[in-house]
Amino acid sequence: MLFLYASASKFLDFDRHVHDMYNQPLPHFMRPFLVWGVPFLEIAISIALIFEQSRMFGLYAALVLMGLFTLYTSTVLLHFFRYVPCSCGGVIRKLNWSQHMVFNLFFVGLALTGIILQRKRSKSIPYSSLKTLSYEKG
């Protein structure tokens, strides 16, 4: 839900999203990718998390994306940049950078928990059951 909300808020206020991304202290070649890539990646991760077959991939992708956001937030908190606009959308935009860090770390932890639980679940289902389930589904 987080990634769907984040992508929807970017598309609903797209002019602001583009403006904020082009004001990021990042290399110019990255900006078009960030403008379009981040919201579509957020949607793709959300879809991957829905389906059993792609859930583990979605969890790892969520972990990587939230890890990157957390790393970026760390550089902001360590004052690597003179000025950094928040390119988040919706209510997340209202957070200060310290709150962003706590928010990001919570979702990194949630992704890690999901990965651990999904691995335990996969190990507890016998291979023969998985094979039977896949035949039953078609």
C-alpha cells in the first residue's frame, strides 16, 4: 500500500514531482529515469507483492528501494548536500528528514520481516505440495 500511495501521489501532482526531481542534487542523466522510473517501480513492486509467485522478488525489491531511500536520507541528515527538496508525495512530504529516517527504517524492517517469514513459509511447505499446487492452478 505504501508504494501504491507514493506512486499515486506523484502522478496526481506530477508537475511538483518533476520539479522536485529536477532539483535533486543528483547527476542530470538520472533525472528522467527518476521522474518516470521511481513511480513505475513502486507500482511494479506493489503488483509483485500481490502474487505468491513473485512475492519474494517483490520483498527484495522493496528492501532494495527502501534501502536506497534510507541511504539517501542518511546523506541528507549528514549534510552532504546544501539543499535537498523532499520529492515525496502526499502526507509523507510533511515529514522532516529525521522522521523520514525512522519511517524508512520501519519499512526496511518490514521488508526484512516479510523476507524471513516468506522463507520460513516456503521451507515449511513440502516440495511435493508445491508441485501439486502448481498443477492444480493450471
